[in-house]
Amino acid sequence: MNLDALNKVAEAMVTPGRGILAADESTGTMKKRMDAISVENTEDNRRDYRELMFRATDAMEYVSGVILYDETIRQKAKDGTPLVKLIEQANSIPGIKVDEGARELLGARGDLVTKGLDGLDKRLPEYYELGARFAKWRAIIDPTKGRPSYAGLVANAHALARYANLCQEFDIVPIVEPEVLMDGDNDIDHTFAVTEWVLKEVFQQLYYLNVKLEGIVLKPNMIVPGKKAARQASVDEVAEKTIRCLKACVPSAVPGIAYLSGGQADELATAHLSRMNQIGNFPWKMTFSYGRALQAAAQQAWSGKSENTAAAQRAFMHRARMNGLASLGKWNETLEKQAA
Ligand code: 13P
């Protein structure tokens, strides 16, 4: 393990003004995205769509790294250039999702546990050869219906730590992603309490598994109420509670925090990040690692037609730029409304 190299990559991933594009949707998740724009979910369509993003060099200025899926890290652009090369040419870092989804953990109140540890020590060096310098593993925590159970919480935190430990052994920066879902009716204070519990356990397990915090990036949820909660929260409340929760749980040795968007509306995900960076006074960089909130507008604009490529790239550029500004606390609604 080369901790200096890991730390350099982690720092680059959270460079102020830039953040991470989560383009690691599995083939099944891509089907949902393609269905939404009435496009057939073929390998070529997935390639064409992702290629247009990686070739949008002005948008990629705001993208420090791209999380890829196994298919994509091996794919070539139409002209034969590996997609990984396009990302590198844009001065961005290729990364790879290495978890294999989740299954139910039996006897644990319906909690899920993430799969993918078996054989990970064989896959990581291959991904490094293919160009990946960081990886992602997502643990899913449902904060409703009496969940999570302690069993579910510990199993997920332990798996995250096993994954992170292996990544560092192979000189790959682990993105540690414990996601407390926001689809339910949980209020914001319940999200706070569950997220706090999850993060405490995750950092304990990272310590037990000898993970070096200087060489990770944390990808948490923000402290938001569930979508079905009786009361939604203001941007200020989300920003203040998220910072408070993270300060109570995340050691300052961690270089940066890159939030998931988790189903927040595009603009709200940007507003929350910007407000947190305006408030400041925390020891880490704070940026984005958005999937849906960075791509939804571009997918709509593209709709599977090559003549829409430039429009899709403009839509992607606009969201990437807005989120880049948010990572500096410099986003505002006037800039948002300016034509992409
Ligand atoms: P969202 O921003 O759409 O939540 O996706 C980020 C991600 O990588 C989830 O694992």
C-alpha cells in the first residue's frame, strides 16, 4: 500500500470546484433510466450516452472523477478509443463500482447487506490495470419500519471496512458509501439519528480493519427527511443538520466528503451543497458524487438521438457547472437560471 499515492488521489477527487460523476448504473438500473426516455437499453446505446458525457470537455472541467460500471470500464468509444482514455484526457480520474448489489440479511428485520467481497482481491488488480484509481461500494440502510437492526448495521459497516481495506492494499482509493435512504416517511431528525449511528459504526469498523482514513473518500447521504415525511425541511435546516451530524462522526483525517443525491431534485441537491460550503467551518472538502442529479437533464435532452448530442452535452455542462460552483459555496439561483 502506498498511502501517499492514495492520499493524492483522494485529495484530487475532492478538488474544490470539482466533484464526482456517478455513471456506474448497473445494466438493470440503466434499463430504468432508458425506459424513462423511451430508449432501448442496448450496449451501444449505453455506450453512446456515456461517450457523449465523457467527450463534453467543458463539463468535465467540473468532474474530478467518474465512477464506472464493469461493462463501461472495458468499453470503447465509436472511434475505438477506450472510454477510460476519454476520461483521462479530460484530466479526470476513472473509478469503478465493485459491489454486486444487495441481498436480504436473514433474521434482520428485512435489512439488506451488500454483496461482492468474494473474489474482490482478484478483481481489484484487474481494475487497476484497466485504469481505475478509486472504487465504490454502497451499503443501503432503510430508516423506516423499525430498521435498521443492529445486525444489519454491523454487517454493512463491516463489509464496507473489508472492502476499503482490500482497495487500499491494491492502491485503489475506496469511496465508502453508507446510504440512508430517503424514500420513506422518516422525519429529518430520525434521518439524523440513524445516519449518526451508521457513521459511528462505519468509522469504528474502518479502524478495526486498519483502513487509513487519509486514503478514503466518504460518500454519505445528506440529512434530509424522507420524501413521504409530513414536514419537508428548508435548505438551511438540511445544511446545518448535515454539517452537525458529520462533525460528530467523521474524523478530520478524511480528506473529503462527496455526497450522493439519493433522489433529491437536481436543483435542491445543488442548493444544499452550496449552502453547506457557504457555512463552512469544517475540516474536510465537501463536494458531490451525484448520479441522478447530474444526469437526469442530459438524459432527457438526449432521448437516444444522435442529433441531440450537443443539447445533451449542454444540459450536462450546466448541471456540472452548477454543482462545481456549489462545491465552492458560489451557486445561486440567478446563475441557475442562465441558459445552459
Ligand atoms: P445518486 O446521486 O443518484 O443517488 O447516485 C449516486 C450513487 O452513486 C449511488 O450509489
